[in-house]
Amino acid sequence: MKKAVIIGGGLGGIAVALRLQCAGWQTTVFEAGPTFGGKMNRWQKDGFTFDTGPSLITMPWVFRETFAAAGARLEDHLEMKPLAPIAEYRFHDGTRFEYTSSLPDWLATMERVAPGDQDGFYRFLELGAKLFAISKATFFDRSPYEAPGPGEWRAMKNMPLRLAWGNYQKTIEKLFKSPHLRQLYGRYPTYVGSSPWLSPATLAVIPYIEFAFGGYAVTGGLYRIVEELLGLARQRGVELAANARVVRIEKSGGVARGVELASGEKVAADVVIMNGDYGATAGLLGVATGGVKATGKSAMQGRSMSGFVQLYGLRKPLTGIHRHTVCFSEDYKKEFSQIFNERRFPDDPTVYVNAPDPFDTLFIMANTPATEEVWDEARIAEARARVFRRLRLAGFPEFEADIAVSDFWTPTRLSERYLMPGGAIYGVDSHGWKNAFLRPPNVNPAVRGLYHVGGSTHPGGGTPTVLMSAAITARLIGQRFA
Ligand SMILES: Cc1cc2nc3c(=O)[nH]c(=O)nc-3n(C[C@H](O)[C@H](O)[C@H](O)COP(=O)(O)OP(=O)(O)OC[C@H]3O[C@@H](n4cnc5c(N)ncnc54)[C@H](O)[C@@H]3O)c2cc1C
């Protein structure tokens, strides 16, 4: 049996291990942290249970395919529930509406809040549909570093050139007159940790996917996905080691030979797969340059956003709220300028609240730059005050007096827990065509036998794309060792 060692037990690491194990490999996953799942994590205290990372998933068929690759049916393990509505949006001027993936309902809402923008919405959908068709035939299934097949050339011929190669925000402004729809659709590049003002219009595929195929929750929380995949992995024979940090990738003659753990133990392997942040690979290879620089302010340029997450368990459930609420800042452009140009937590952050039924646990998130500066108590208190100010302005119900348990995740904590430089949730940002579509490769270009999987690599961050990454990496390894 060929042996594969996976550095990191995030969603991508578990999925690639499961796929390879089912294809006849012996796989071992080494996870630095105490639990598996990486950023798809869970926190439990005093009877409250929280997902600390993802709260909404799209493209459910990708999850189904992952289970199918292990000879299982997702439906036998998990209940995925379409969200209707997907979210309630609250704007600075007091406007509020539900965003839904039902076309008749959304047309009716647009008639009320953005009359005259329906044609723009149809064009936006058309652009997204073309981008989706192309992505499906190319980006989602294959690495851009592979030679294109005939299907890919055919798909590229249909590229909607004019709109797709432009700037994301400019395209939004061309298609929508309503300031509310501009802000709403401007939010989607943040799904990959990026700014609408700096991203290419090709990211219009993200709102298309959510609208066309829906957003989903999982009964019992998204961490159930990790639990079920781990259960399958164990059953199929994947070896899973937690509290096992890899400190070095062993290589000789330009070929990866295995890994060394913090304990000093050395483990030989035919292939090594890095599920940790791509930018941390150079350090494991003992290479001084390349990847993300270890120190200095400029080191964080080009990194995707991090997050400031507050988790609250409440003594009594809130009423009159939706499962997902987005409270927009007054000046969205200024917010992104403060994040990406001034590289600081915005004065007036857009705040996202996830409150699974029965609305007694709150996951509250605001975007913030990836940073190596430590988020100390004072910084947390200041950011928290700005988030609460925005919630109050948006008319979100008061709950501070009812907080029973709380926990905070900052860029510092994210960086330390998941070993990702600056706490950048999605690796490099998606600014400019190259960053968005030529993500770091799944096959390491310098070291034979070293592969990459996960959100910091191709095809990018977000749970379904991470699972696609696992499928691509497992296929490339299978081809290399066929
Ligand atoms: C707050 C937050 C909200 C999010 N919201 C959403 C959402 O709503 N929808 C969505 O789809 N996605 C969302 N995401 C993104 C999603 O969680 C990630 O894209 C995905 O989980 C990343 O999986 P991964 O396999 O790439 O890596 P990770 O989850 O980063 O896992 C990598 C693992 O590797 C381990 N590791 C690293 N280096 C080493 C080493 N040297 N030795 C051993 N182990 C190592 C780390 O400890 C980590 O556990 C969110 C993320 C966060 C943090």
C-alpha cells in the first residue's frame, strides 16, 4: 500500500484522506490542534453549542459527492436544510428586507425596494450562469496548471468577456441603481475574504450559485459534517492523530519523503499533502523565502480578510429575528478602505449574525484585516463596542443583559489555533484576476510528491470549494501513481 501523510485535519485534509484511503492508500492525518475540522469548528459550554466557523453552505451536491466517494449516502448521515429566506438585510437608512433564493419572492421584494432594477438582476443572473457553466467545466474540477482538455476549450469559448473581466463593484454599479442592491450584491466577495472594490467581476459566480441553488444549514450544526466525515474516515481505516503538529517536511533529492512531528517522531510517506495554509509551507520546508514573509507590515498585503467573531449563549431566546441577519455599515466603501488600505478594524463594521433556532445562541462576525499585531483585551473591547453600536443602529434586539456564556475569536486566535498567517481565513485574497483564478497549485511546483489541499489553494476558500480541492488533489495523486 502506498502511504500518504496529510498535514492538517481541516475539512480538506479529512476529505482528501478519505478519498485516497478509499482508493487503496494508507493515509494518516496529523492535526496540530486538539480536534479535527480546522476552521469548521465547534464550541460547547453550559449546554450551549456553537459552530465557530462556517454558518451557511452552498452547492450541496459537492458534499454529496464527497460522501459518495467513500461509498456512502449523505442523506443517511446528515440533514441539509435549504434556508428560506437566506438572510434579512438591514441598511443604515432603516430599510429592511428578506433575501431569498425564490425568484417570485425576490422579484416581489425588488418591486418594492428597488423598482427598475429587475432587468439588471436578470443580466446579473445571466452573467453568473455563464460563469458557473464555465467554472463547472474548468475551475471546479481541474487545476488551471493542468493542460486544458477539449471540454475546457469549449467552455472558454463562451466566456462572457466584457462583463466578466471588469471590476466587481463597477459591474454591480452598472447593473443596479438601488444603493441597497449595490450593497447587498457587493457583499459576496467577502465570502472569499475580499473587497468588492478590488475583486474581478468573475466573482459574480458566488451570488449566482447562492441564488440558483440556495443556501443551506445542517440540522445539529455544520460541525455535524465534520463528525460524519470523521466517522467514515475511521471506518475506512484512515489514521487520525490530534495534538500532532508537523514541524518539517522531510525531503531528499527534491522529493518529499515524509514529515517530522513536534515530538521528534519521523514518519515516512510516498506523498505528503499540506492542508495547512499554503503560505506556511516554505517554513516547513526550511526555505527562508517564498510563501508569506514571517514578519513586517507588508507581510499581510495580499492576504484575505480575517474575522472578529463573538459567540454568545443567552439565558432567554431572542424573538423577532431571522436565522441570518446582516446589518450593513453606513459607508461600505469606507469600511473596505479601512480594512484593506488602512489595515485596521473599521469604525463602522458591517455585522453578520447567525442565530440558529431557537435563537438563544448568537454567532456575530465582522470583517477585519489579517494582521500579525496582537488583538489584546483593549482592542477586543473597542471592536466589540463598534459591533454593538452597529447592532443597535440596525434595531437588532438588545441581549447584553441576558448573556450567559461568551467567547471571542480574533485574528490572533485564528492564526494561533489554525496556524494560518495573520488569521487570513481564505489564504491569499481574490483581488485581481490572477489571485482569484490562479490560486496556489494543488501540486507543489518545487518538491515532487508534495501536494496541497484546502481553502488557501486551488480552487479556493469556502467549504464546498475546499471539498472540490480534495477531489482534484486526490485525482492528481491517483494519476501520478497510476
Ligand atoms: C469565522 C469563519 C466563518 C466562515 N464562514 C463560512 C461559511 O459561512 N461558509 C463557508 O463555506 N465557509 C466559511 N468559512 C471558511 C471555511 O471554514 C474554510 O474555507 C474551510 O473550513 C477551510 O478548510 P481547510 O481544509 O482549507 O483548512 P482549515 O480549516 O484551515 O484546516 C487546516 C488544519 O491544518 C492544521 N495545521 C496547519 N498546519 C499544521 C501543521 N504544521 N501540523 C499539523 N496540523 C496543521 C490546522 O490546525 C487546521 O486544523 C468560514 C471560516 C471562518 C473562520
